[in-house]
Amino acid sequence: MNELVVSKKFNDTGSYQREKEDLSFCLFENIDFFESKRHISFFRSDFRGSKFLFVNFYKNNFDRADFISANFTNSSFEQTNFGGCEIKNCYFENVVFKNNLYKDASIQQCIYNNCVFSNEIFLISMFDCTLINCKIIDCSFEMSTTERLSFNNCFIENVDLATMHAEMHSFINCNLNNVCIGSCFIFGYLICKTNIEHVDFLYRGEKVNIDNISIQELYNQSRFFEYFNANILFQKYEEVLQILKEIFKKIINYPIYYRKIEIENILTAVIFYFQNKILPFQIFIEIFLFLTNYNWKIFEFTEMLSYLSKVEILNIMMNSGEYDIDFINYVPTELYSNVELHFQTEDYDLSLELSKELFLLISKKLNIELKYTLIDSRKGSWVLMFLVPTICVLLLPKIIKEYHDLKCYIKITNSFSDRIADNLKKKQLSANELDKLAKTAGSIIINNKEERRKETIFSDLFKLLKIIKIEI
């Protein structure tokens, strides 16, 4: 029901010249041009929205053809001429590319899933594409221009990536064997779980040792994103926040056309490293708080919106709870946050009991001593405000998601009382005192059957809770 509807089926008329033809929203199915030896030319033809199933192309001509939002499944291209064709927003699955001709072809916003590229000599402009579970073997990209390519679980062997212009690529869980990469681009790449041991780094055709490249020189050359990223690649995590502050302090004096791409790339890198759990969680939180509290209003309106859109992605990720608890691997000593629990009941004692049970569960999941205090309560339907360690607040969306589809609204602010936070930190609670505090609030453990009690507590909690507001 959700698939594109093709309006016609390709009809092989016997002509070898199908040039400048409207073949949009057309179904190509079970066609083997290799077997038929019919090298049909589709020069300048339009394949917008077309679907290709079990089609083997061989020596066909697609020069200047348009593939817009087309779908290719279980197909192949061999010795075909892509020439200067336009391939945009297409999806390829189980497709084999072998010995094809490219001459200034434009490839944009495409997804390749479980595809094979063999002996391809690319001369292309390729932007914003994703390659998943693909094999790229014995291929050349000389004089090509590629930007923002994402390689996920890909096998890349005997491939020269050093002779092309290449920016902002990401490699996640890839196997690189006998691959050449330009040393001037490597610090602009986002790398996760990818061994670069069998990669040759080239500078003007000569091999260089990446460990001998001066990171500081990147900063001196105002290559701020690469400087920021290089420190992460070399695992200098403790310096990352200070580096970020230095960059932002300096870069605001640069022209918009220069600083915009640098800041956007830095924000993209932070998103990538959070998604893939590269940065230690403590470092990420420090960066997260810096970015969310930064005065973006100093920039012109449209520029500010560009940055805030990426910061909002970080905020959504924090709210989602889509991260592993193991990723939250430190106990902060200074960061505290407000949590407001809005109940739909006038029973204060019940509201307090359920609140304490919620915080207890978080403390057990984190295996820490949780210090928290009730700092305000408002009657209507009861609203209880607690001051708790920020680490617990960050776990709340995940806890909530495990039990109920309840929204957590997280707002980044410094509005909570520093005096209360200081007093709370001075009050050291032992595990026994914490347990007594919880039991005083009405916690009940029956025969140590904690799981059954947990289910009961959360069943009651989400019957009464209508919203959770969090201020970090």
C-alpha cells in the first residue's frame, strides 16, 4: 500500500533507440539485456519513479538520463554507460555494478543496501548517500567529488580514495583493506568501530604517517572542525570541551560563509559520536550543556536556525531514551537538575510514594547512591518538584519508555537553586539512610519480590502521572 504506483510496464518494441523517451513510473521486470545481446540506448530518457525488478543491464546507454526516486532490486549493471546522468533519491538493494562507465554523473541522496561495486572507475559528483552492507572492490574515484557519504558495515578493498575531493564521510563498522585515503581529508571523517590499520595515508601521492601530523597546525590553519575531530580520533577526550569553547570564541569573528560550515560540521560530529557512543558520557553531557546554553542569538536569524536545528536533534536524542544504560557510566559531583512530576490525584502521600519509588528504581539501575530532595509541592492535582543528580534525570526518558508511552519534556536551564544544590551535596546519605527515606515515603517490599512490586508501582504511577517536566 505504501509503495510507489507504477502506471505502465516497459514494452520492448524491438527498437535499439529508446532515446529521449518518457519512461517515468514504469515497471521493468525480469529483463536480461545480457542474454538478449540487445544494447538499447536510453540516452536522455526519463526514469522518474520507475521500478526495476530482476533486470540485468548490459552495455546500455544511460548518458544524460534521469533516475529520480527510482527503485532497483535484485538487478545488475555491467559495462553500461552512465555518462552524465542524474541519479537522485534512488534506492538500490541487492544490485551489482561492474565495469561501468561514468563521466561526470551526478549521484545524490541515494541509498545502497547490500550492493556490490566491482572494477568501477568513477568520475562522479556524489553527495549525501548511504551505503549499507556494501562491497566496494578494485574501484577508483580519481577526480571525483564526494561529500557526506555514510559507509555502514561495508567491505572496501583495493580502493583509492585519495585522488578525489572527499569531505565529511563516516565509516561505521567497516573493513578497510588496502585502501588509500588523503591525509588532508582523514581528520574530516567520522570513524566508528573501523580499523584503519590497513589504510595508506597519502599527501600529494606520497605516504605519510598519520601519527606525525600536527593536530595543532589544523587549528593554526583555521580548520576548526578537523581540529575538533582530530582530538576525538586521537582520544583526547578530556580536552574536547575546552577545545570547543576556544573554537566558538574565535570563530564568531569569521565571515558567515566560513564559520557556518565549520560549526555545522562540529555539531554533526557531536551527533554522530553520541549516536555511536564514542565520547565518554560525562564528556558528552558537558558538551551537550555547553551547546544548549550557548547564546545562539548572537548570529543572524537564518544562521541561528541552522545551528539550533542540530542542537534540537541532540535534545531529541536525550529525550528519546534510545541509549544504553551502560553508556551512562559516571556519577557527577556537581550537576543537579529539577524534575517536576504532575499527578492527577489529590492524594499527596500516594504521589510522594510513587515519586520515591521512581527514583529508587533509577538508583538501582545505575548502581549508585541517589541523593535527592523534595524542594516544592503544589496542590491542584499534586505537582512535586525534586532536585536530583542530572545523571538520574538523563535516565528518566529510558525508564519511562520501558513502562509507558509517557512524554518527558526536558528543558535546558540553570534556573534551579544553587543554594539548595550545595546543601544537598553536603548531606551525605548512606545506602541505609536512603532506604529508610524511601520506606518513610511509603515504599513496600514484600518478601523481596522487587520485580512484582516494581510492576505494581509503575502501573499505579502511570495511571496518575500526566506529564514529567525536567530542567537540566
